[in-house]
Amino acid sequence: MNNFIKTAIACLALSSFTAYGQGAKKGEVITQLTNPKGWIIQTKSSAYQLNVSSVNSIRPVFYGSREQAEQAARTNSQWFEGIEEVPVRGSFPFKTPALEVIFNDNVRDADLVYVKGEVITVEGRSTLKITQKDKFYPLEVTSYIRVLPEYDILEKWMVVKNTGTKGDIKIENAQSGSIVLPADEYMLTHLAGKQMNEFQQQQTLLTPGLKVIQNKAFKANFNPPWFMVRPQNAAKETGPAWFGSLHYSGNWQLAFDKSIEGNVQILGGINFWDSSWLLTPGASFETPKLSVGYTNDGPDGAAQSLTAYARETVLPEKHRKQMRPVLYNSWEATFYAVNEEQQLELAKRAKDIGIELFVIDDGWFKGRTSATTGLGDWEVDKTKFPNGLGSMIKKINDMGMDFGIWVEPESLVPASEVYKAHPDWVFDMPPNRTLPITRRYLNLAKEEVYQHLLAVLSKLLAENNIKFIKWDQNSYLSETGWKNAPVEIQREVRIRFMKNVYRLVEELRKRFPDVLFESCASGGGRVDLGMLSRMDQAWVSDNTSPLDRIYMQYGYTWALPANTMVSWVTGNGNHQPTSLDYKFDVSMAGVLAVGDDLRKWTPEDMAVAAKKIAEYKVIRPLIQQGKVYHLVSPFEENRSALQYQDATTKSVVMCYNMAEYLPGSQYGSRSANTLKLKGLKADESYSVQNIEDRDKPGATYKGDYLMNVGIAWPVKGANKGQILLVNPQGK
Ligand code: DGJ
């Protein structure tokens, strides 16, 4: 179904909404109000109301459930007062500003008044465009709210413009958007991580004051900029949830400012720490998008809305519906010591177990013998591949697999030829400071660096039949000197760098539309909706221990769709005491891949792999396109379960024990030994069977029973998994 038809269906569904308050019309996504002047934005479950105040400022007055919005309209109550839609530095400081500017005469206060509000269409979606301007200075602020009603999502962003003819305006902070929650006690859930331990779920009570989660090291920080906020007394699995995610891969921030009255203001955008942006006359600055949402359906409702939105509208359109291939990556098998013969031997074995895409990682390019050599010289190493890459790729294609390759375009090492030829292309180290000796960052803010990377990467892709790029980025931005740039724009360097990373990927995609891209940064260091609107999938972690992956995957799937979550089976014989079967069971919950030295695998290992990969291909559409339910949390118990479901309620359930899960009431409550499913039809009969027994008839249960009573927890013993198929049978 194309997006236009989908939008039309969503609008039809909306026509059953009750109209309420001050003339909001049935079926309208954005309704203009006249008394007082304002707008109501309606999605499937939420309503967002903005008014133009008597002093011509834009005030959000409500954001929550449609039912409560109706009630608020009936009683004429406002949920919050005094906070503007675009809070600025200036006037009373009882809020966190979304915009901080300095005018040419050093005045640091902005004072915005409403100019106009229009409902426009942006990429097929109703969008509220509100223009405000400063009362005195030539500053125009346009804020956008693009509505995706069927996902309960609003996309917010802002364009800040210097409309004058002389005099610059300096932006010291421009956030993408802000929302305000009604007074209550709230729990914040977010993710935090580090290399080898990404996407860890965190929960905290928001108390009065400012809580900021942010990144200054120039990657997504091993977790995406994502949040979910719920009333502290909400039921665990249902009820209100506000959630959101920022589309940005450089330094980002999410701020939660709770007043003593209990309202919570949530802001998200670029982290302007050590950054600024100069607006010369006529120039404008556009922020990245912040997607926010509200649902009545609890944490899984929030996860399902956000991940469906990302999967169906954010991921690069060309490959959105395509099943992600089962890939093999040879990094852990051969590290830097690669050659054609050995890669072909691995490819042959990969083909035997059902792999669809063969990927060569780091080590294939000129002079790359260790972490300190070669990086930056993106030409094949003729000592390792005397025939170039072409002959190897052809043989791999002839085996029936596509070929993919690793690059790390943004970095180089001082020992590279490119560095020797262009030492001025890297960031400048401030004088009197010590240079790092390994990786250096190319200063992509420079146009010639951008053009160089575009040329070498285009050449690589044009000359070779490459169908997949793993795009890595392996260091933190430690120095950001840009000494030849005018002083007033030197602190723009981080933002300009990121703009050109995005521009580079976009241009390569345009030139090579069939190539799949994977985002990697020392594991899952750069995974967010900004990157995933340009890259199709992401490498989650260099830690492939299934026990650790269970936690990461549970965290990841709150915020991001499973068809982007790449998980290799590797370290066969390591990660004791886990088995190869268990590793596969865990990796099968996302985009299954293999990354081990297949030359060392026994015939029994190969048989396990072939069987598991065949099973994965059966459940792949459900995993990669289905909606997710988080059934049992590894953060709460020593077991875990995720359920993926399609529109017919057909499901697959991934169940894992992380330790011995003791049955019986002596050691745990009986209820803890059951598995309850979600989202089924109560009256429908379902067959439930282990995936290995999929050709035999399964046990039959009513949906009601499976959801409310549950079946016995199917996994026996420590570090074991079970994959259950749940198929509707008709009533
Ligand atoms: C870090 C990545 O996370 C690994 O998977 C691998 O690609 C190495 N870089 C290669 O240098």
C-alpha cells in the first residue's frame, strides 16, 4: 500500500473520532479554533491543543488522551499555563528555553509574537506551520508540527531565520521542539549504554528540577535519543505513555524539566554544548526532527507506535519492505589478515548454511595490517588481493550470494597516504595539546573533504558489484579545531560535520540506490532515527554474548524496529556456558547474521546453523515486519520473552532462560512460571508449537486462555531458548 492510500485510510479512521471543544471538526487532523484562536491536533488516541494568547504568544494548553482533551474542553480547564510553544531565553525564566540567540547589538533576550498559522501538507501529511517573529529584531521562527495520526506521532522541528538586511544573529541553542505534560508524578524510561553494553533500559522518578540526558562525544552514545514518560501510578502494561525520539546522530540532548507544580516540560534537539550557529542576513537554520507521541496503550503501545512509524515512514523508502538478508561477516574470523582464497573458503561454508550476503570487514584496503595503518586509503590492497576485488566478488555472486564491504569514511590514521598528502584535512589540534596517535577525524565540515570522500566511495561502488556497506565510525571526537575558518563559525564545526555525513550518505544512496547501508560505531554507537532515515539497519554491539544481547535487544526494541537490529552468532566455544543453539535463538530476534570462523565449525555446528537459518527464514517476516510485545523483562527476572505479531495475530514468541529458572511454588510464585501472550483475539483458537515441530500439529488454546491464564513457561534449564509459533486456526 502506498503512503497516500495509507494516509487516506488513516484519515477515514479518524472520521469516527468525536468532535469536541470549540468547534473541532469530525475527522480533521488539524482543526483551527476561533475562540480563543488556536488549533487542536488529533491523532488516533491523542489530542494536542495550542492557543494564541491575549498577548499573541503561542501556548500549548493540552497534550494527552482524546478523552481527557474532551473533558478539559468541556470544563474549559487548561492543563498548563505560562509555557510557550517555543520557549525562548528572555522574559521570565520559568522554563527551559528551546531558543537562545544573541542579536547584533549583544541583546540576548528574544521576544516572540504570533504572525500566522497555516495548515500545509509536508510529504503527504497535514502539518501545522506557525510563524512567529521577534517584536523588534529581524528574527523569524517557524515551528512545524507534522501529524502521523495512525501512529499517534507528531514530528516537531523549527526553522530560525535572520530576516534582516544587515547584522548577524548568533544562535546559541535551537531545540527541535518542546512538549508539556500535565502535573503528576512521572517515571522516565530511557536507554543508556557503553561499548559492549549498549541499549540498557533505565528508569527513574522525575523530581522537580532538570534532568538532561545528552551526548558530547559525537555519536549517539551507544543508545538512541529516546524516552518514555508515564505517570508513576499508571498500570504496568496499559494506560498513558508519552514517548519520543530525536532524529539526530551528532551531539544530542533530551531535557525533562519538572516544575514544583508537577508539570513536566520535555525538550529535544542538538546539544549546543560548545557549538553555535551564525545567521547572516537572509540565512536560516533548520533543526532536526523530534518525534513525540502519546498512547493509552502503555509501554508496548508506545513501542509499537514508534517502531511501526520508523519502519514504515522513516527508514529509507527503497528497502523499507524488503526482508533484510541473513549475512555473514568475516571480521572475527580473519581480522586484518584477509586474502581472496581464505575469504572464498569462508564464503563457500557460509553458502552451505544458507547465508545470503557475504561481507568483508576491515582489512581489505591498502596498507591495512593493523589498527594504526591504512585507514583512509579506500583502494583495494593489491598484496592481499592481487586480482582486485572483482574476481572474488564474481565468485561469491556465482555461489548465489551478494557481496558487502566495510568502510570507515570519517576517519584516517596518520600513517595513511591520504593524510600524508592532505594533513590539513583533519581537525586541527589546538596548539600546546598532545596529538592522538591512532585515528584522526577528517574535518568533513570542509567541502574538499566531502568531495574527496564522495569521489573515492563512488569509485569503489561503481567499480565493484557491492550490494551492502557497513559504515563504521570508531572514535570519539576529541579535537575539533578548524583554524582556517573565520572565528565566528569555528564553533559550528560539529553541526557542519554531521550535515555533511548525512549529505554524503544521501548522495551515495542516490547514485547507488540498490546498496543497503548498515550504521556501526564501535558496535551500536550511532543508532538513531537520523541515521536510520538514511541507513537500513544497524550493528548493535561488538559484544555478541547471547546473555548480554538479551538485555540489549530488549532495550533496543522499545525504541527501534527489529528489522534494523543486526545480531551475529559468533564466538562458538566462547561465551560459556552458552551453546550454539542458544546463540542462534537469541540472534533470531532481530536481523540474524553469523560472524564466526566457519572453518573451525564441526559438521554438527554447520548442521545446527543450517537448521536455525532455515527456521529464521520462516519467521523472518514476523520478526522484521511484525509488532513487538515485551512479555517478560530480563531487567526484572532471569528469563525473557519477546512476541512479534502480524495483522492476523499470527505470532512468534522468543523465550529465553538466562539462568536456571526454577519451577514450582517452593522457589517462585506459580504465575512466574507461566507465559502469557498478548494481542490475540479472545475467541479465536490458536495452535502453539515449537518451531522445530512446525510440521506437526500444535496444541490448541483459545486466545483468551493464552492471554489471561497462560501456558507453562516452555524453557527448561539454564541458558536455553525456545521459539514458539502461534497460529490462528479460525474460531
Ligand atoms: C568496530 C566494529 O564494531 C566491528 O564490528 C568491526 O567492524 C571493527 N570496528 C573493525 O575495525
